[in-house]
Amino acid sequence: MKILIFNRSFYPDVEATGQFLTELCEDLTLYGHSVTVICGKPYHSDNKKYNLKKMNIVRVWGTTLPKHILIFRLINLGIYFLFSFFAGFLISEKPDLIIAQTDPPLSCLLGLFFSKWYRVKFIYSVKDMHPEVGIITGKLKNPILNFILEKSNMISYKKADMIISIGLDMKQKICEKGVNPKKIEVINDWADISEITPIETDKNSFLEKNNLKDKFIVMYSGNIGLTQGLERIIDLANHFKKNNILRFVLIGEGASKLKLQEKAKELNLENIIFLSYQQKNELKYSLSAANIHLITMEKGLSGVMVPSKIYGILACGRPFLGLVDQDSEVSTIANDYKCGFIIDPNDTEKIVSTTEWALSHKQELENMGKNSRKAAVEKYNRKISTSKFNEIISKI
């Protein structure tokens, strides 16, 4: 089957949506599909090797202005949308199926339009719900923009032949909009458990490289964006600033990183380290270096998005502290596999006391880590999710 996909982020971009889509496309080609991806310039990679075997990458021109300024973000996404629209007419072969993801938020309109143009089926693969993400975080306050996003997504939900949700909580949110639940399939994001594996502490080069040997590491690894509420980590580091063993490690890039670095500097925090995204082949070392990981989301975001970082954490066999809503997908994983703590994002006292508990209960953390790896192997691994995607494509 010839599949045409719209999403701005793609290989060699290190953003999560781009990495997941790249792995999905690689696996779809193994199932015999011909895949064309219309994507944009990568934000966080200077890797010039843009070609992947067995798939056609159409990389449209675009800007990579700083995303922490809203108008620049809109320009980046708007230019991708415009050039992708033209690119949709210029592909070499008529597709049999169109898939659109949610980067940018109006990509659904590209998918819907070209499904009508080529008279083929349309799958809307929802990674984040818009405009809900912007409204809940307070970043989107323009009523006209919110109206456009809401109407565009509602049309796409109703007109799509199939919707892919990345969590049961997200499926419920979409159903609440009046969408037929029979056309919504849940396919979790994943980790490649053959590549991301637990690394023993004495064999972990990441620790020595970053002067972290013999430290207790609380790590956040992923997008340092607008929806994570990462100011809490700075506050936590400030509370433990006199503890010589504890280190907070933030890995990634995003719209909030500069602001967090400035706040850490103002507080003279020497126990917090900021690092850039790690290369894919280094992820197992960086993720395995943590004694416990932090997963944070602004209150009220459950169902609107699912933090993809959790799957790499599970694959590396590490426990996590989830500062998320109790009805979130992260909470479901923690409860089902006993591999993490779930705390209300605003309960500062509980966050501090749980961190203190973790410092003195390393064996219990190791046991929770084993449960994490079990979850990755049994349910949240790449082969399971991409094969389910292939089954849905065949079905539709």
C-alpha cells in the first residue's frame, strides 16, 4: 500500500513525535508498504543525512525560529503548513491512504483535504489535542485562534475514517466531543526494547562523563516545553540544595529551557545540571543513569496529551515519580505495574517527602525498576504498537 504522511517533525529530528514517526515508518516498510513523509526542517539536529532507505522523504522549506516566542512558533508552523500543501500535489505516486499527525495542530486539514483530492481513506493520528493543550496551559488566549483550532479538529474527528489515540484517557476525551468510539483505536507510543535496555551503574559511561558517579540522580529527560510545569523541579532542587549526594539532571531542549536555566542561576543551584538531547544510541546510558525519573504535566492535561518519555524510562528499567493527574495514562501504568509514584502536581509537601523516601530506599526503587522493564516488554514495546498500526491500515 502507498501511504502519504503529514507531520513536521521527522528524522533526523530528536523530538519525540519525529522519532516515533520515523520508527513507525521504518516498520511499515518492513510490512511491505511504500511510505512518503512530507516533513519540515529539524529543530534540534545538524545531521545532514536526511535519507532513509525504502521511504521517500519530502522535506519542505521552513524556518526554525525560537519556539518559546509564540509568534515565531506560529510562523514556523504556518510556513510548514503552506509548503506542505503545495508538496501534497507534487508527490510521484497517487497514495492509497493518508495519515496526518498533530505537528502542527492544523496538519489534520492537510490530511483531510488530500484524502478528498486523491479519493482515499484518512487516518488522523492524534498525539496532542488542540486547542486544549494551549488553553489549559494558558499559552493560547486568542479566542479566534482557539476557535479555528477547535473547529478544524472537530471537522477532522468527524470526517476521518479512523482516529488513532495514544491513550485510553485521550480516547475518552475525544468521545466526549461526540465522536463515535467505534472509529477510535488506541495505540500507545513505545520504546524499542532491543535498543533501549537497562545499563548497570558500573558500566554506565554517562555517569563518569558528567561527573555523576556515586550521586543519587533525579532525572527529567524530554521536551522542556510549555506543558510540563518544570518550575517544580527548580523548586525541588532548591529545597535539597544542601544535600551533597542528590543531583537533578534535566536533559532536552524546548521553549522553557532558558527560563529554567536563568531561575537556577538566580537561586545559585549547584545541584542541577542542564544537558542537551542525547543521541539515540546514547539514550540507554542516560536514562539508565537515573535512580528515579520525573514525569511532569500541568494539572488538567490528562487525556489531552501523554508524555512519551515514560516509554524509554520503562525500557531502561527505572521507576518514576509522576507529577500528573490521577486519571492520566501515566497513573494507569504506575498502578498496573507498580513501577511509579503518582502525586498531585500541586502537592509540594508530598513531592518532597517522596523524594526523601527514595533517597533511603534504593532496593525498593530497584524492584520498581524491574516492574518497569516488565511493562515495556509486555505492553509498551515497538513491535507490538507498530504491528497494531499495520493491522489497522490493512483493516481500513
